[in-house]
Amino acid sequence: MEALGPLLSYERKESQVQWTLSPFLSHTFDPETDAEEFDFLYPLFTIDRFGAERRYQLFQLLSFSGGKDQEDTNTTRFSLFPFYLQQRSTDPNLNYTAVLPFYGHVQHRFFRDEMHWIMWPLYLQSRKQDVVTDNYLYPFFHVRHGDALKGWQFWPFYGTEVKGLTTKTNTLDDVITVWGHEKSFVVWPIYMNEALGLGSTNEDRTMTFLPFYSQQRSAARDSTSYLWPFFMMTDDRERQYREWDAPWPLVVFARGEGKTANRIWPLFGETHTDTQRSDFYFWPLYKYSQYNGTVLQSERTRIFFYLYSDLTDRATNRPTPMRRTDLWPLFTARLDPDGNQRLQLFAPLEPFLPNNKSIERNYSPVWSVWREEKNAKTGASSSSFLWNLYRQESTPTKKKCSLLFGLFQYQSGSAGQQYRFFYLPSGKGQPLAEGAKKR
């Protein structure tokens, strides 16, 4: 990274080029992958592009995106959320326009495959796969049908739904069975009755009459509750443990091969399974969690949520673990799986948004009084104090230092030593002694 001013920098990482004027502007471009990012007062205005795919957004309210999908169909979207939504495509079947609340037709938005509405909330129709739901005066009355399913509800007074046994083809072109179910409620959520997995060997039936009684019965698991959530008992035969809650989730005890738990919140809690461990003492004073999977092992210690956090992830396909340590708001330190290291003093947002590149790129330079970075692959390192008031950069063959934002500079390398005062060179480079070259 090259400092061009207190908060102006230029950086080149392999094929990626990035310049930043913190906290106002930043631009990143990678010609090898044809990827580009531009931020202006993030998150006010951003541009993200990858090849032909692009997205522009203004504070997440006004947005424009476009590009080609896997079927080489060119599609563009425009949104003035939530009042106006539009999509245009080379495939006319994918075109839609929506104006809330008057009229709408959208596809693959709001977790539905398709939605229509007229004078919302008076009428709304949604489709997810083969199931169609017609809502009248949403969310109070609806009729649902499709995929061997039918049902209706007048919420919260009464509702019923029945689905028969069906099949479908998954992404691997295998035909799989979709089990049936029956659901009903009266004065939701006081009385509810559900039967799931109908037609399978593990039918799951649940009856709830809140707050007095609730029961769940299946071949794999039984659970009973009295005066929910004060007294609950669970026998999980599939995962091989029994659990007692009084009340859940404050007081929990579990015993068995699949799970062991002792919890009296907020004093202490210890929960262990075959792959996971979760402990706390005087919550939220101390919290520890651990995951041991076949591909990833993770370990994290926290004190007062994000006041202190130490996270370590180990992947079986990487020799170096990923580690991140935060002490809010004093510092954040990171070691990535490639062996690269980064230390930053003063980090008011980074502990809460640990993987946000835009925060790191646009705002971290503003409040970082000390930054230190090391590249394991190239051996390069850099340090900066008080917005480049003092800056040091080094590689295996060269070292460069600057003071007072570059008014005084020193550089040494195989070509010799060079000095600059007030941006003017002072004399010619002097060859280094043989001992200095080796150092």
C-alpha cells in the first residue's frame, strides 16, 4: 500500500488495484476476474460489478442490477423499495412491474417464486413451487391449494390444512418422496394440532393447548409440557438423551450419549454434544463455544458479547488456522488461512461487522491510529501511525520509511540508500555495505 496523503492510499495486491479516500470514496478493480467495487459514503451509494453482472444501490432503497444468468438470459432489475419494483428480460416471461399498494407482479422475491397483488392488503396471491395461496385482507384470511394440498384460515380464529403424499425430482434428478401433513388451529396460538411426516416411518404429531399442556409424539422423539414453558420433559431416542426444563430455556438439564447439559441462566450453563460445546458463566460475562466437524473445527471465547472475542477456525484442507481477536474498541487482530496478519488499534465497528470489506476499506483508516500488515507469501510488511504521520514499508529486498506525511523519506535496497526532504531528493543513492545488504 502506498500512502498518498493522511487518508488517501493506493494499493496493489497481485492483479487487484485499490485506491481509497477515507471515509468518502473507495474503488477496487481486478482485471483478472473482471470484478469492480465502488463505494461513496458507504452504505449510502455502492456499485458492485462482476463481469456482465452489476448492481447499483442508493441506501438500499433505490437500486439497479443486471446481468446474464446460467441460461444466458439478460435480465435487469430496478427498485424504489418498497413502492416500485421492475424487472426486464430478454425472456418476456420474466418481465414484471409492481407498484405498492395498487398493483404488483414479482418473481423470485420475498422468499416466493411468484406474487400478485391488487390494492394490497385487500388481495395478495403467492406461489412457492406448486403451492398457491390466495390472501384476502392479508394476513387474516387465505385459501391455499396445489401439490395435493388444500386449506384455509381465518386468522387468528380458525385454520386448517391437509397435504397428501407426493413426489418430486431433486437437483440430482432423483425422485424423492414428500411426506404429507395435517395442520389446524383454533384461536391461534392457544390450540394447535399438527401431524407431520404422514406416510413415513417417523410420523410426528403435536398437540398444544397453551399455556396448560403440550405434547409431541413420534418414533424418534417424545416431548411433554405442562404450563409451558415452566415444565418440559423430552425423550429424544434418535439423538439418545433426555432433557428436563423448568422453566425453558432458563433451567435445563439433559443426560445421555447425544447431549449433556446443565444450565441455570444467567449463573452458568454447560452443554456438550458429539460435535459441539457451549458454556457460559454469569452470562454475558463469559461465553465459550466449540465445534468439531469433519471438515472444520471452530473455537470462540467471548466476554460481554463483543467487548472481547477470540475466534479460531481450522479447516482440514489448510495448514494455517484462521484467527481473529477483538477488544472493543481498542484493537482488532487477524491471521487468515494464507498466513497474512493484520493489526489495527482502535476498532469501534470491526468487532460487530468482522467480514465487512467496505467498513475495513472506507472507515477503518479514519480511526486507526496504528495499523500493521504482513504478507506471508511475498514477505512484505507495512506499519502506519496517526494516518501515515509515520509509515514504514519493507520487502525482502527493500525498506522505505516516511515521516510527517512524506516530508522526510528514507529508502534502502539493492541500489543503495536514498533520502528525501520536503519531497526533494537529497544526493544520489549510496551503495549499501555488504553486511547491510545481507540484513
